[in-house]
Amino acid sequence: MTKVVTGLDIAHRIEQKFPGAIVEAIPEGATLKAETLLDACTFIRDEPDLRFEFLSSLTGVDCLDSFEVVYHIESIRLNLITCLRVKTYDRESPRVPSVCSVWPGANLQEREAYDLLGIHFEGHPDLRRIFLWDGFAGFPLRKDYLNMPGGLMAGLERFPGEPGGKLQGRG
Amino acid sequence: MALKTEPFVVNIGPQHPSTHGVFRLRLTLDGEQIIDADMVMGYLHRSMEKLAEERTYTQNIPFTDRTDYIAAMTGNLAYVMAVEKLCNVDVPERALWLRTMMAELQRFASHCIAIGIFANDCGAWQTPVMHMFRDREKILDLFEMACGARLTLNYMRIGGVSRDIPEEFIPAVRKLLKDLPSRVDEYEQLMLGNEIIVARSRGIGVLTPEQAMAHSVSGPMLRASGVAWDIRKADPYAAYDKVDFDIAVGTNGDVYDRFVVRIAELRQSLKIIEQCVEMMPEGPVHARLTPATVQPIGQPVAPLALRPPVGEAYARIESPRGELGFYLVSDGSPAPFRFHIRSPSYINLTPMKLMSVGATVADAIVILGSVDIVVGEVDR
């Protein structure tokens, strides 16, 4: 079975090496400071008893007041999995360091997060939109992006565009 | 006298048989040699992640059919596992075995397509594909028997599967298990012994184990590079911890080895299906979801919609294409707050440039074929 390195454990290891690098640690994952992200990632990748060499998933989450980038990282040699995150409170132009130099596998995943959530990954070799075309207005996975046309909200009484007052979606 | 040359750009796709869907490969060439490769995708982007944020957890199961439409069972399975992790649901034993059997049948059907279409890419137009489709059809018939659909199956449910298999299912599987091993031998001779396929694929698109791991490549591609990493073994889900099988591993990491691994996996899948048929226990196929299992006691519940407790879950499985993961964030409402698919087809394309620079145009077609992408899953 894959051993889950909890956010508390990984935070402890990183904190020992880079004091002050951890913002918050919960069992689901450790939140890092953006400035020390690359150092911490390189450290957990190269440390002989961690060897987190395989970036399984990288994704952005719009937490309403902030953006969060979530990294699920695996160690294939030692069969471990852990989760790191980085938060940014700048909603206008959220910026997070790119981990492409640590795990090249982040390349397409960061482009996807940039395309759909508008998170800028600083230091990414080729940060362009990937699914949507250049010039597409807005970033659709943001929570404040307009709802999809065609009445896709669950529990709507009628389709948007039909006469009537302001639509009330599900609670 | 030096000849004056300039780079030439070739678009392969979006409508091209070798791109396996609407996908565009933009190659910059110096003569016949590739000097840059860029991927243009999104032609099939349906914004599933946004759609899923506005639907209930149960309503999202059909979306997972339509991401990887060649292997809908494994898409279903990964998603329901993520929701079950979120709600702490215990799935009955029989449902776990059914899931294992269905996932392996699906892997067989999916690898049939991968291998057949690869022969297409190598120039054996349509005949090998039809050989593979013959066997895939029989598996689709089994799926139709089990859940009424052939392609977009919608079979898994949160807490189990939608219904038990009918009486005639197991005899039909047994009959298939008699026929298929000889077919696999036939494929092996047809594909791996073929001089043209060997010439086209040996030493092409090589990834070293370090490169493969660093680029987050998973599934048969990673195993072809010599890394024995299979989530079915490393982190067993469903009933994989109770069945016996081997991990197929390649040595060279080239296109040829990827198909050696896939054909070896066909045999392992048959082995697992056989064990499932023998060891399938009786019992219920669906867990009873009570409000207490999905909601902390003391909070108001809406009985009809599943409302997982606030939290997050990441579940991953070994799909035919690689590591398929679902990352779900719940805010306690009936719809997921964030629904992310870690799709193996998409991420396995990351080293496409690395593999194809220096090769020729004909090689690029074969390399893309060996990644075995499903564009529905690349674009989502």
C-alpha cells in the first residue's frame, strides 16, 4: 500500500530544513510560502528517504478569497504520496513560482491551470493558453466567471435569458 | 556551395487519422527532420470541470464516461472512488470484485484499440484494427449485458455498482476466456513479429526511466521505460490485492516496448478476469448510503442529494492509459466545489517534444500512436 505522508509530517521535514517555509499544515497537505516553494520541492525530490520524483497532479483551486495551487507528489521508489499547496491572495494577477525546473511534468499542467484559472506561473518556459484560444475573455474555472450559458445550474426554475427576475441557483 | 534552407512548418491534424481525434501536432522541420514540435489542443474541450461544479455528485458520473470514452469503466471507477473517499463509504465485497472484473475487461478492450490503431499508424490500413475490434466487440456485448450500454457505460455508483450482473454473464465470460488467449498469441505474431512494425518502432521515441518519471509519464509508457510502477500493485484498490498478476515491464523505453507491454498486459488482464470469475463472492452490490455516512451527525441533511462532509480527496487508479486521478473538494453542498481530473492521456503528452525532436515526420506519427491518447480525455 502507498504510504501517505501527511501534511503534518512533510511540513515537519521542510520546516527543519527551511525554517519559516510553512504557512499552515493540516493532515490533507502542507501550505508553503511561495518564496521557498522551489527550494522545498527540490529538497523533497532529492532527499534519500523521501524521493518525491513524480508529480502526479498539479491543479488550481479558486477558494473565493484566494487561489490555491495543489500538488500531489509521489515517490515511485519508496511508494509514498504527499500533498503540498501554495496560496496567493492576489485575485487580480495571482502569481506562483513554476515548478517546471523541479518536475518537467508540470509543464502542461501549469499551462492548464493558467488557461482555466488565470494563475501565472513565474519561470514557466512557455506559458500560453492551451485549451482556449488566445484572446478568450476571462478564466472559466474562476468562481466569479459567468455561469455557463444554457441553464446549467442545478435546480434552476428556468433557463437564463427567459423573462423573469434574477435567477436563484441552488443554495 | 552551401544550399540555403529555411524551416518548414507542417500541421498534422486537427483532422488527420493519425491524431486519433481532433488534435493538432505542429511540427517545424528542417528537411525531413523535426526541430520543434508544438501541440495544439482544445478542439474537444467541453469544460467538464466547470460543468461538474454545477451538478450533483451522482449527476457527474456520466461525465466520467465521456472523458476517456474508450475506457469508460475506469473513468467511472476513479471518480466514484474519490467520492467514496470523501464520504468514507465502505463498498460491499461483491461490488469490489465486479469493479475489478469490469475494469480488466475494459483494459483489454482499450488495449485492443491501442494496438490496432498503432498498426494503422504504421501503414497497415484498417485490417489489423478490424481483428482487434472483433474481440473488443465481444467485450462490449458483455457490458451491454451488464448495464445496457456499450460505450458510455455509467455502471459504477457511489457505494457500489448500478446493478448485479445477470445470470448469463459469467458463462459468457468463461466462453470468452477460452477464445481470447489464442487471439492474444495471434496479435503478438501479427504485431511484434512484423518486420515493418519492428523497423518503424524500434529505437524510436526513447524515454529513459529518469526522463519518464520526471515528465510524470504513467501507465504502459512508464513501464516500457523499465519502471515497474503499477497502481494496481503499489496501492491496490477494488479487489486487486486479492488477485495474482504480474507487472509487465519493458527495457528500452521505445515505441516497440510500449506495445510489448500492452500485449503482455492483455494476458495479465485475462488472468485477473479468470480469478474474478472463480472467486466472485455472493452478496449485495451497493452500500446503503445513510445520511450519517455522508454527513456529520447533527447537521441538517437533504436526503436525496449526496452531501459529502467538507474536505477533499484525491483518488487514483491505473487506467489503461496510466494514472487516472480525481481531485475533489467538497464544501458540504450537493455539488463538488472543485472537480479536477488528472488525465493520463494529457500528461503523457508532456514529453512529446522531447521524444520527437530529431526524429522524422513518419516517426512522429508512430510516437503519437504509442502515447495512445484519447482526445476526449486530453481536452476534457
